[in-house]
Amino acid sequence: MFPEQRMRRRRRRIIQPLLRETELRKTDLIAPVFVDESIDVPIPIASMPGQFRHPVDGVLDHCRRLMDSGIRAVILFGIPAEKDSGATAAYASDGVVQRAVRGIKRGLGGMAVITDLCACEYTDHGHCGIVGETADGPDLLNDPSLDLMARIAVSHAESGADIVAPSCMLDGMVRAIRQALDSAGHTDTLIMSYSSKFASALYGPFRDAADSGFTFGDRTTYQIYPGNAREAVMESELDSAEGADILMVKPAGIYLDILASVKRIGLPVAAYQVSGEYAMIKAAAERGWLDERAVAIESLIAIKRAGADLIITYYAEDAARWLDEEQ
């Protein structure tokens, strides 16, 4: 008790760095990269200031800049030139992501390449797999979509992806992908599952960036209702049992309780600071309402404090620079 116990003496400026419980590091950060096979120069994303769609031939230069800043991992999202109901461009050997992976791995062997494994950018209806009639009308069909995810995963691994990241929230997706990868000889390819992914309103800017909006319905039949904590943890437990190497909570910042619970499962955990979280900080900072750098770093530290081993964030490059400046 005061005056014998004085907490403030631990906060002397010279002492603060010695007693920090949570430290943000560059190796915690994964940079999302949008690759568009229909463009020749980078195109800015209006709803995500500072972010771009990159042409296939330019993605290596972008990743080289990220690596020079200290970022050691990227996650790729592809925007194909053509879409169809079966997402055939998603598993084409000359597809946008496949070409991007090969280019990055040839030019930057030290960069860990993760591929988002979904069909929403590749289907003409915008849903995350095969759509058909159900008792409730047209919707995503679970089991037929598993074969599609397995095929996409193998094509990504054959192109050189180090980690595949299924984001479609299908039942059994991790098991199906693990079996397909192992059967094709890709036993060293990791699966980072979007295991606790919520039906969030914070994905809007991403759908602009990846051209992945849906033409009917919504995704509430396969993503988690925001109020369902037990269900969210169970989803991650099931993916762990099916063979996931890394679990994920998405979004990150307003689901820190879920992140802390998923951490207790025992696997490495990634958290995705999604487009809406990024855009809100950007918008407030542009109006002078917030200190962008301070709020962005604080948000990332909070995500790590809650249990994230890895953080997917659009602030990756900026945060790497800011961390250098603090040293």
C-alpha cells in the first residue's frame, strides 16, 4: 500500500523499456497484398488510403520494399481477369495468385508467402465456393465446395506458397485441404485457418479492394454471428483437431476476448486487423481527430497483448518504419 508501494516509480522513463510486458516486433506483422492481373500499374484503393492493387509483374518490387522495411511475410489476394460460377481461375496453374507466388519466391526466397484460399474473388456471384439450391433458397454448398478448396490449395502449394489460408469457413475445410496437400506431396505446406471468422460489418473496404462483393444474400450462414463466443472458440477447436497449423481470429480489434480464448487452445494464433479497422483509423486521422501513428501502434500492441503471435495488418509497412524510428 501507499506510500511503501509506489507504482509510478516503475514508470520512470529510463525504466519503462525494461518492464514492458508486451513488445511489438516486425516479425509479428504480415502485410496483405492485392494482386490484379488486369492492370499494368498500381491502382490506389479509394476506401483504404495508402493501399493499392498491384499488377502481377509489379508485385515482386512491392514485396522487396516490404522486405527491406523488415516485413518477412505477405498474404496474397488475387483479382482475376475473368470470373465464373465455378471459380476456375482460382486453381489455374497460370492464375493470378499462382504467378505472383512464383515471382516472389524466385526473387525473394526469404519472404514467407501466404495465400488466401477462397473463391469469393473468383466467382461471378461473389460467394466463397459452389452455390446451389437449399431448403432456404440459393446458398453456399458446403461439401461440394470442399473439393474446390482442396484443388485451389494444391495449386497454390505447387506454385511455391509456404502457407495456405482457407477463409471460407466451411465445415471440414482444414481436413479436406490437409488430405489433399499430403496426397500431392506437400506435407510441409502449413495451413493457417481463418478458424474464428465473424460475419462482420468491417469488411466493406476489402470487398472494394478485392472485388469480392456478393450478388445475393449474405455470408451469415457460414460466418459467425458477432455475439457467439462459444461457437467461435469451438470453430477453432475443430480446425485444430483437423490439422490446422495456425488459427486465426478475424476481425481482431473488437474481438480481443475471442483472441484470448483461442490462444488457450495451444496453437499459434494470427489476428486479422481488417480493412474497416484500418479505414476507421485513417479517416479519423485525416480529420485531425486522432494521432494515426499512436493509435495504430496502440491497436497492434493490444492485439498482441490479447494473444496474437501474428498480426495481419494494412499498417505493416508503416508500423515497421515507426518501430525503427523508436529505436
